[in-house]
Amino acid sequence: DLAAHEANPVRFFDASLKDHMAFNQQMESCMEKALAKGEFEVWYQPKYDIRTHSCIGAEALVRWRSSRLGFLMPGRFIELFERNGFVVRLDFYMLESVFRFQRQRLQAGLPIVPISVNQSRLHMTEEGYLEKMRQVLSRYQKVPAGAVELELTETAFMGFNDAQRVEALSIVSELQAMGFAISMDDF
């Protein structure tokens, strides 16, 4: 069954399939508690302008420092979270973390640069997504527009029918109207 599920176009069963599935089950069994305990960390990758020798922005990257599974890079868990839908909650966790970070810098009188945060394609079909984004903005009113940028992957609109694509573009337009800059990741 495992080999048939992984067939692309043909796959033979081996122990690594079983190990992979067992590890995914472990991640799923502890992802909720991990989020509640703050095990997902935001790491900031600077965007550096070599002409001016200055930091002009950053990208928020997630890392999971699991008490049960050790330190995990996103390549180990994002695909699973996309499949099971947990990435939606993780995205909001990351977004809130970045807004808090920007607000703390402002309150400390430190300069801020735009920070981009990934948003899953699942948000394009998520019920109430725009309202949730408005609520986040209202909690962080002092953070100026453009301080947080939303990054969509180039695959965000793939696999959608025409009506879904139009709806997704409408959502992106509404996010821009709220003050978010939108960029494409992995383009």
C-alpha cells in the first residue's frame, strides 16, 4: 500500500517508506502542542543591497525546534502541513510573530525594514481569510503599511479552475488594498 501511494510512476516498497510514514505520523501527533508551546521559531534571513551595503528587508523563515523530534528544517514538515491543512495555522503564527517583532522594534525606537512572510495557497480558498487578515492588522495598527509583505509561491494559482483563479486574484487585490505588499516566491 505504501509503495502504491508513493508511485510516481513506479515505486517499490522499502523500509525508508515505512520510516518516512512513521516520522510523518510523529510530526502530526505533536504539531498542535508544538504550536502551543512556541516550538516553531522565526528566523530572519536578511535581504542585503550590495550597492548601498545595507539591509533593505528580510524574509521570515520557519524552523521547528521540537522537544520530541529535534531540530527540523521546513523541508521536513511543510509539505505534510500543506497536505493536512495545518500550514494555515502555522502561517498565521508566523504572521503574528513578525508583526510583534516589528511592533517591538518600533517601540524600542529601532528602524524597521519590510519583512516577507510566506502564505500558503490554501489561504486562497480558506473561509474567512480576509477577515482574519483584517483582525491581525487591527491588533497591530501602529505597524506601518508595507512593514510586512506577503509572499505567495508561483504555484499559488496552479490547479485552480477559472472561477477559483479569479477569486484568488480578488483576494490578492484586497490584501493589497489593506496595505500588504505582495511578492512571488520561487518564481
